[in-house]
Amino acid sequence: MRKPKFDSIIHAPNRLQICSLLAPLDDAEFQFLRDSLKVSDSVLSKHIKQLEEAGYVKQRKEKVGGRQRTWVYLTDIGRSAFASHVEALKDIVAI
């Protein structure tokens, strides 16, 4: 079994919360993530961009009722990285 990997990209508090919110879901709307984290659109966008550049999340945009909506979801790589990071954190606190 591979040793869990601490991931500094995921570990930042807002990015860790984003991954935690997305992990049990297929996807989540941008507004839901923003409101759950209690951050501005620009702060959330910055963190989503960092996760996206790492290949951990993707965005899906479509028009609903004439308005552009954005959904965010964890990729398979992102789910694996998040699970490994959580296991690494468990190892750290178990010491």
C-alpha cells in the first residue's frame, strides 16, 4: 500500500474546505461553495483556479434561466489526492 501523501496544494484552509465539500458530491454550484466558505467570488475563484491547475477540479458552465451558472467537481485525480491528504493528516495526528 502506498504511503499517504501530504499535499500542500490541498492543505491551504480554503482549498481543503473546497475539497471536503466536493468529496461526497458529484458537483457543487459556485454560489454554494462561496456561501459555505463565507468568502468573496474572487477569493473562491483564486482557490478553484489553483486546484484546477493541479488537475484536482474542473468547472462546468451552462446557462440556466438566462444566467450563467458554474458548477465545480473533483476529478478522479483530485479525489485520490484528497483521500491521500486526509490519510496523511490522520497519520500526523496519530503520532
